[in-house]
Amino acid sequence: MIDSGDPYQWQVERTVEEVVELLKKNNSETPDYKVTYQSKVGRLKWIKPSTKDEIIWLSRNKCGLVKAVV
């Protein structure tokens, strides 16, 4: 899908870049983050890492998913 012109991956990555830039402007610190992908349908190969797999990994390793920014 991506190779045929689907903008999903680019849109996700660009949105993350913008959010990170806003956070850096407000906090002067680069947040620790990882881009993951969701919306897999059926058995088709999908972009990795998947959001679901990452949440499971974080849970098993007792890691926080979201840190509040004050």
C-alpha cells in the first residue's frame, strides 16, 4: 500500500515530528518516544512496529506508556 502511494506512514511520521517539535519548544527537552503503527486489517503484512505489540512489550517490561509533561 505504501509503495502504491498510500500516505499513511508519511502522515504518521510527519505528525510525530511536529508534536516533538512543539514539546521541545515548550520544555527544551527532547521527549523519549517511539513511532508505532496501527490499523492493520486482515492478514496483510503491515508497517512495524505495531502499536499493539509495543503496548504489550511495555506492559510486560513494566514500562510506562505515557509520561505527563508539565
